[in-house]
Amino acid sequence: MKFAKKTIPTDIATVSQWDEAKGHGVATIDGLNYFVKQSALRNLYNTPKVGDKIIVYKYNKTENGGRIVDGKLECVTVVSGSASLRASKTVGCKVNVSPRVMLIALGVIIAVVVGVVFLV
């Protein structure tokens, strides 16, 4: 049986520039600029925006900065009506929930409350 090798984050970078049309930008770690391509990020379903945090697993460093080779956007969880709920272990997550999922959750909560009231 093979176990997946765990990767430990090395740093947190902040996106300072992003060109959505070209799919790359610049992120900053400790005052140094690092080039980053969207293909180097693990969660390709989201486009980085200026100010987003990137959890960096591997990067190459030079005097002028370097390149982020492996990373992922910090704490971006997308929930839609057809997708299953994926929870992140990172504190302070932004969760985008579709209105359909919110209505279903509200309906379940109301059903539980009404059920409890009538049982008492």
C-alpha cells in the first residue's frame, strides 16, 4: 500500500498583480516579488485576484525574487447546487454558497424547529 507524500507549506504569498487574460501574475513573499502562473496553483477552478493569499509549497528564489512552482489559493471554497460541500481546514475561509443551497438549508432548519415544537 502506497501513501501519498504530504507537502508542507513553506510560506504565504500575497497576490500583488494578476493578468487574467494571460493567466499569470506577481505575488509577494517578505518583500520579494515572485512570478506565478495559474497552472502552478492546485485549485485551478478559481482565478486569483489582487490581495488573495497563496499557500506556497515550493518556489525558486533569486536575488530579484523568483517563481512560485507549487501553491494553492488560500481558503477558497465554492459551493453550488450540484457540488458537494467541501470544508476547508483553514481558519477564516470565504464560502460562496448558491441561493438554492441556502434555501434548502433554511427549509431543513425550519422543518427541524417545527418538528421539535410539535413534539413538545
